[in-house]
Amino acid sequence: SFSIKLCKNTLALQSNMQHKDQGKIENSDSNSKIAMAEGFEDLAQQAEQLTANVHAGTELPRVQRNLQQIAQAGQRLWTKASSAESDATDVKASLLLGSRGFDLPKLSNRLENINAAKSFEPLAPVRDTDIQGFLRNERENALLTAIEETRRSTFTAANTCHWNCVRQDWEHEKQRILQALVSQGFDNLALPAEVPQTPAMPSHVTKSLDPVETLYAHQVCVRNEKSVNGLQTNLADLFGKAAEKFTDKSAIESWHLLSGLLDTAHLRSRTPEDRATASLQASFIRHGREFLQSGYKEFMRSVVYGHLTAAQLGGVPSTQQLVTAFLRLQLPRDRFQTEDGSCDDQPIWAVLYYCLRCGDARAAIQVLVQSHHRLGDFQTYLEHFANSETGWLPQTLESKMHLEYNRVGRQSPDPFKRAVYTILCGCDPHENHSEVCVKTEDYLWLKLHQARPTDSTVPSLSSLRGVAQADRLTFADLQHTMVDTYGETHFKAQQKPWLYFKVLLLVADFERALEFLWRQPSLRSHAVHFALALQDSGLLRNTEQVSGPILVRDAGEQPQINVAQMVQTHLQRFAATDPREALEYAFLIRSVSAGPHGEELFEQSVSALALETREFSALLGEMNADGSRKPGYLDRFNVNTSGVLRSVAVRAESEGLLEDAVHLFDLAGQHDKVVGILNKLISQVLVGGSVASTARDYLKSLGLSIARRYQAHGHSASSGKMASFCMLIDLMHFFDLFRSRHTSAGLDVLRRLKLVPMSEGEIEQRVTGLRQYTDEVRHVLPDVLLTSMQLLYQQYTNTRGGSGMTPLRPSSAADPTLMAIRQHARTLITFAGMLPYCMPGDMNARLVQMEVLMEV
């Protein structure tokens, strides 16, 4: 056959190779010739001869195999050889990993159990008609799906919580950066190398109230007390009285200015929108002029009285005499050209101007009468001006005087004459009158005389006939000029902050004025109280975003100020040293912010203040032994104290301050929350730690006092939580007895608690009774069982050692006390097996091991 021939050829080739090797040793040339002579023909003949010999001398049948069969046979031979090599490889691998401390069989089993399936598939193949197998697979797949979904949702919730915390921390840090920007400027911003973990507010140096802040705080207390008693007061007036004791003259003047602008006789129930009305703008203009006039008159007096000899002040005290004396000192004759004569050796128009600058128009009329000057209709204009309540001429006279000014006044070389004409008729607003207005106050006073309310709906304040729109100045134009055209750079605001602040107040740009004053670190306390006074008047545009920047400038809208942020930042400075004053400011935020927004701000401020200072007893009160609440400083405000206390408690709980939350919920009368939080805290320290543990002792003392008070005076907690609370308190005593090795006392306590069975007849009852307890009790039940078994084993060893029994004396098995202990141990094991809860993996083994030790 073909296979036999193949074997013959193979043998022949091997023989030829052997002969060839031998020939190399003896004589390579001779053997090579013999090998070439034989060739393949000789090999074929030898193979046929061998085949014939096999068939002739054997009784075995002839075997016929095709190529496929030969390949299968070769595959089987190769498999046997590879398995032998694999076994050897496994042995080598076991030796190598075993020398490194690996258990190869155990590791192999774990690797084989890993399922790399990407989706849930049937755990075992089932036929279409195998209903039981199909239901079993569906149930197991449902369990696996639930586990996977729970795992995914858990990771998603954890990731969401993490990023929420990150965003919250960033919001706090962003506010700190913004406060640093506005307080130090962009160029001087210095960020710390390390960012605080959870900054509640922008960082400030904590200190007590300084003298100025103490005066302000006293007026805040007065305002709150009157507000609680139902009396209406004005914060601007109160702070103005406090300012009278200041040493800073600029601050005193600023409060006088604001008090005049917020005249209570005209500002009842105002809103920020009223600032655009003509009547209110006219009031702002009038009070601004009066403030500048009174201030300049005081300045003139100080100059004249300081140089009485040179001023030559004499005669009957009057404005005319004061102006004349002042001009003798201040007016340089060589700098101006004058017209229309003089009065008391002084230019007539200069005397008229300074009489108007002092706010005394009637003194100017008296000057005209006494000097017998004929100035046409000017005396008529001046009389109507003096009699006007608004400080403006009637429309007809104003138009006439405006035409007269264009004809003769505009070309006059006398600067005082031009200034007087523009003051009376409000014309030529683009002229600065720099020869007359040497100070900012002078320029602003003149512009306030020229300005008219923006609202043109009132007939008496409408546009003048014959007067071009570009030749009149509105109050809005004046505000734009002061703020946008000139701004801080022109007025050198950083060197003269009070001057620029008064300029902004005079043009009624309150929001920018407060924001500018807030940016001056030394004037922040003033800025806060100016903001409170303006907010109390109802005219301030306050932003609704409490956590936003101090000044909000939206495109196309009026700027808004964040008063709440200013006050909260201010009280953070002294909250630790003066918590009661800080609480007064928190209540003031509530009173000046109407609606639920103010209530929310008040609760947030009280929460932050109480948790930062931890002055719970002084601020919020404390519980007496009889169950009543001792009032705190919060109760003087006649607010919903329980609601505020609940808000503080919820915030403490959310921040993880659970022990503080217990006290706060107790003050708020939320007994169910008190018991629930105490159950969580006690369950965490019930087993672990030593007897002298500070946290455990504190919780034990707190829990005992609350439990006794609730049992004596009643409570509103649920029955399940209260039962678990009492059980955990008793279990703390039980574990203390175990650690003190009071075996009998510990077992007596366990028997009175009726938590675990003491005999077989109580097993069902105890398993059913666990339903009345919360998870905190069920979670510590394995430790209770293990400790109970340890107490039984101690009792067993003590009893057995006391009776003189040894393992060689089998009489111990018949002792009734020992038999009762062993029976009790078996009862605990049976009870542990019947619990419908998942026990720790080694708990049952430890219980059984200790029970077995009692059988020895």
C-alpha cells in the first residue's frame, strides 16, 4: 500500500543519511558516489520487497487509509504530545508562582469564574418547552439587571453629588475673588497660594466693632426695637444723629445730604421707579442746591471770621454784609471785567452771584434796591425767582430772559453776569463758567440750577417755547455728564472719595455711589449703612441675586446694588466677637427687604451666624429640665422662632454638624428629627471604642437626658424611632457592662431588653418583634448576638471553673447550669439563622465556634 511504501522510503532515506555520515568520517568522496548510484529506484525496490515480506509472513489483514484518516491520526498523536508538554508547563508555572506566594489552583478558579459577557444572557441553555428553566433564567437575569442598574445609579448619584459640591465651592470662591477685585482693584489683586476648603464668605479679618461701627450698631438696635413695637422710624435720620458724633467732617456732610434727599415728608411708600418722575427729580434738584448753598455759606463765614480785619465786616449782620466782606478777601479785581457799576465798592454782578450762591435771593433783591441800579426787567426776574418754590421762573419769563441773554448777556465780558443769567433761566448748559466756578461744588451747584427734570409730562416743567432741545439740560443729562463723561478720574476719586460720593448722591446715582464707597476699604462700614438707609427709603434698586456681585450692570437696564451681600459681608467681620449686634443687622435685612425674600435672608443670616459663632444658648435659647425653652436673643424680635430654628437645624444637618442639629431640632420642637439623628449617631459608636471615649460618653449623656425629658414631659416622635432610641440607650449600658466584665449584670440587662430570645419558645416572638425597630437597631443586632454569646461563654467558663470540672471529668455534661447555658447558646444560633436580614459573613461561623467550645 501507499503507507507501507512511504514508510519504506523513509527508512531508506534514514539509512542513506547514516551511510552518508559514516562516509564523511572515512572517505567523503567514496560515499557520495555510492549514494548517487543508488537513487530513488533502489529505494522503491527495497520498499516493495519489504511489503512483500510483510504480507508473506503475517496473518494480519491489510489496512487501507486515506489522507483524511492519516491526518486525524496525526492530530491525535500531536494532541497527546502537546498535553504532555502542557502538564510540564503547568508544573513549571506552579513552581514559579508558588515561590512568589501565589496559590495557582485558587487563582485559576477565580479566573475561570470571571464572566466577560458584555450583556445579560441565559445562564444555562434551555429548551423552548422548559418553562421552569426559562423562569429561573428570567429571575436571575432580573436580579442581575437590578444589581447593575443600582450600581450605575449609585455611581451617577455619587458623581452628581461630587460635582455639586465642586460647583458650590467654586461659587463661594468666585464671590471671594469678586470681592477682592472690587476692593483692591484689578492691578493689585493678590490671590492666596492655597484656596480654603469650604469658605462660607469672603475672607475677612475678624475683629470687634470700632467706635464708628458701635454708633451705627446702636442706632440699628434702636430701629429694630421701635420696629418690633410698631413704631415707624427713618434710618437716614437715625444714622444722621449718629454721624453728629463722628470726627470725620466729610461723613457728617454726606449724611446731612442724604437726609435732605430722603426727606420723609415727601418720600412715603416710594419705589425705585419713582426716581424717573418729574416731582421726585425736582425734589432731588432742590435739596441738592440747598445742601450746596448752606455748605458754601458756612465756608464764607469761616473765611471772613478768620480774617476779620481785612474783611472789614460790620453793620447789621446780613447776607449782603457777609458777601461784601468775603469779596474783599477773595475777589481779584484784575482778573475780571465788570459791567453795570458796583455796590459797596464791589462789582454788582459779583455781589448778586454770591448772594445767590448762599441761597439768599432776597438779599440779591435788596442789593438792587439799595444800589439804585437800573438793570431793566432783571429785578422782576429776580423777584419771581425768589418767590418760586421750585427755584425756576415761570415759563413765559424764562423764555423772555433766555432771549435777552442771547441778545446781550452771552457777549458780556462780565463772567458773573453771564453766570447769573444762566442760573435764573437755565440756558447755555454747555458753558462751564470756569472763571466763576473754581471748585467742584460751585460747578455742580450751577448745573443743578440749569437742570430740569427728565420727565416732560408735567406742563410747568415742559420744554420751553423758543428754546432748542440742545440748549436745555435735563437731570439725566447731568447724571450722564458726572458719571460717564467725567467719572472717577476727573474728580480724583481715589484721593477724594467723599467728594465723588457726594457728587453721585447729588445726581441721584445711588447705586454707583454705594458701590464706589464699598470699594474703599476704610469706608466700607459707611457704605453699608448708607445702603441700608437708601433701601429703607424704597428708592434703591436692589438685586434679587443675593450671592451675586455688589453692583449688577445689565445691558440696557439701570444698575442694581446687592445690599444683602454688603450687610452679610460687613457682619462677618464682628460676628465672632459681637454676635448680638450681628443678629440685629440680620433682622434689619429682614425689615428693609419686604416679602418672603426678606424672611429668607433673615433665616440664612441667622443660620450662618449661629453655626459660625456656636452661641446657640445666647442667640437661640436652650431647653430647661421641665421641657420648656429658655428664650434667647432671637425672641426679642417677635418673629417665627420655630421656623428660624428649623432652618438653622436643617442647615446644620446638611453640613454634617449632626450633634448641633440635635440641639437645634430639640429647640424647634422637632422631636422626631432629634430621635432619628441620635439613633444614627449612637449606632455608630455603640460597639466600637473604649468606655472612656469622649464622643461616646457625650452621646450617652445627651441621649439619657433627652430620653428622660421626653418620657417625663411627652414628645412628638414616632413610636418606632422612640423605641429604637430607648433600645440603643439600653444597649450602650449593656456593652459597658460587657467591657467591665460584669457577666451576670449584662445578661440580666439583655433579658430585660427582650431583644434576643432567652429560650426556644421566645424565638418566633423575638423575630417578629424586630419589625418595630428601625434599621439602626437591626444593624447592631449581629454585634449584640456576638456579645451575648461571649457573655454566655464567660459564664460557662466561670461556672465550669468554679465547680472544679476539667475536660477529663465528663460530669460537666450533666451539670444543669451548664446545660442551660449551652441551650441558650443554641437558641441564639437558631435565632440568628431565622433572621430575615443579611448577617456578616463570619458572624455565624463565630457564633457556632463559640457554641462548640461550650460542648467540650
